Amino acid sequence: MHLKIITHQKLVFDEDVDEIYTKGTAGEFGILPNHIPIMSALDIGVTKIIQDGKARYFTTMGGVLQFKDNEAIILTPTAEDGNDIDVARAKEALARARAKLAERDAELDVKRTEAAVARALARLKATMTN
Ligand code: ATP
């Protein structure tokens, strides 16, 4: 089966894969070849793919996955190959967002800051597992 990961900016991944595991808004799920058609909203998290018995990890920051006729498409605002992630930057983003949440400022956009935490954690997870 084939997987494309597409963001606003670019085609992040476009290759044949054997297995896909990702994080839907209703929980993690996997897709093997010949899976029935599926459409799922994605959460901020890590998408793991298996190719020739080897795992690769990508961040997928929300969006949607569609699977039909052995073609999977993930449309997501932001995605990165785990190997391309700047770990120091993700750690800084995590610390910044957590510090903001700790301040409990009434003006803070909590949802947005929690999403920043989730993106940073997804990035760190995608690099640690690579
Ligand atoms: P930061 O606060 O570090 O910018 P962010 O979560 O706000 O993090 P995004 O808005 O999700 O960043 O992403 C903006 C762009 O920067 C995207 O192209 C994304 O792929 C890239 N990017 C963000 N963080 C990293 C990182 N740690 N390593 C590599 N690319 C990153």
C-alpha cells in the first residue's frame, strides 16, 4: 500500500509502506494492506510506518487520514520526519509552553498552549524512537 503525508508546505512522505500506525482523535489505530476504506480525524502525535520490517516515525499534527484502495493520504497542517527534528528546539518549545501554563495568566490561550506542548512532546517522541 502507499502513503502520502501532505502539509500546507510540502509533500513530507510519498512511498510504499507495509503498516501504518497513527493517532486518531478517538485513539491510536493501525492500517494493514487491504484495510476497508476509512476516514479519521487525527490528533497531534506520531505516525509510525513499517517498511521492509523497519520502523520510521513522523510527527502528524492533526488533520485527517483517508484510506481507500490501498492508498493512504494524511493531510495535516504540520508534519516532520523524526530524523529532521531539531531536539533542542522542541525542548525549548516544551519548556516555554509549560512555563506559560504554570503562570496561570487569565489572558493565556490555554488550548493553544496545550497544543504547543503536544507538538513538542510528539517531536521528542518521534526523535527518541528513531
Ligand atoms: P516553535 O515554538 O519551536 O516554533 P511550534 O510548535 O510553534 O514550535 P510549528 O508552528 O508547529 O512550531 O511549526 C512551524 C514550522 O517549524 C514548521 O515548518 C515545523 O515543521 C517547523 N518546526 C517546529 N519545530 C521544529 C523542530 N523542533 N524541529 C524541526 N522543525 C520544526
